[in-house]
Amino acid sequence: MTEQRLLVVGTIGGVDISADVINLGTAVPVSITLTADYTMISPPGYPARPAFTGAATPQYPHTVPSGTSLLLLACEAAALIAAGGATLNG
């Protein structure tokens, strides 16, 4: 059985988006396009999103509109794609 460590990182339409952060230290940025509005939260210990690196850190919760392309850690991107809230770019 594969170990999972799920962490709620945001919501789409009121439904929690839980990322598997078991291998967070090896996560790489992934480019996605949102297909639904995504409200990000900032759970304790979760790193800054790559999309906001070098930019002013948004206040959380922070809603990103549908149609936005951004970089997220692979675990968060995979959770959004699995929930039908995003598509993979490239």
C-alpha cells in the first residue's frame, strides 16, 4: 500500500482540493490552466506557490479565476487535474 499524506490546499466550488504532500521535497513546478475558479489557502508548512515566487505574496484565501495559467507544485497540480479543475499545459 502506498502511503499518502493529504493536505487541503484550496477549494473549487466549495469542494476541498487535497494534495498528496508525501514527497513534497522533490516536487517540481507544473504548468496548468484552471478550468474552474480556484480558491487557494495557505496551510501551515506548505511552501509558497511557484507562480508567486518573486512576486508579492497574495493574501489568503486567494481566488484565481478560471482560464488562468500558472505554475504549481506537482502534487497540487495533480490534485486539481484529478478534481476536474485544471488541465495540464504542454
